[in-house]
Amino acid sequence: MLAAAIVRMKNSEGQARALETLASHGGLSDRESLEVLTGLFPVTKSLDVQRAIAGILIRADYEAFAKPEFVRALQQHRLKSSDGRDLIDVLIHRLQANLAPAA
């Protein structure tokens, strides 16, 4: 319910802060919250919101959302940072590694 309420917020600055607070309370594990957040990532116009979502997902159970189509969505819809590599890049790399077949 909390993740869904945050997604419905209109102010992206407040949304990013709420997501960062949610991330600081530990990893989310329920599928519904993860689905809500993975659905927000490609539609938000805020880099800070995308970074906050990445901060939550990087601590979550990858099995719930580590699908090739989600990795493609991250790559396609991520907002580029003028700061260079950031947490979104780390998330993409970890998800790709998780999807790679075991040698």
C-alpha cells in the first residue's frame, strides 16, 4: 500500500524523498510493491525518482523482477545523468549478471 501511495504522488521531489526513505528501511520483498515500482521507472520524468527506485530494487530479491524485458526497459527509459555512472547503471549491471547463465 505504501509503495502504491508513493507512486500516486504528483510531486516528483517528494516522491523521490519518500522512495529514499522507503529504501532506508530495508529491502522490499513483496511482489506487488516491486511491480508498482518497476512500473513507475519507465514513466517517471525524474532522474531522482529513477535513482530512488534503483536504490530500492538493488536491495530487493532479483528473482521477482530480473527479466530480460525489464532490463531492456531500464536501458531504454533511464534518464541520463550528467554525473556519469550512477546507481541505475549498477542495478542494470547486477540484473544482467543475475540473468547470465551459470558457467
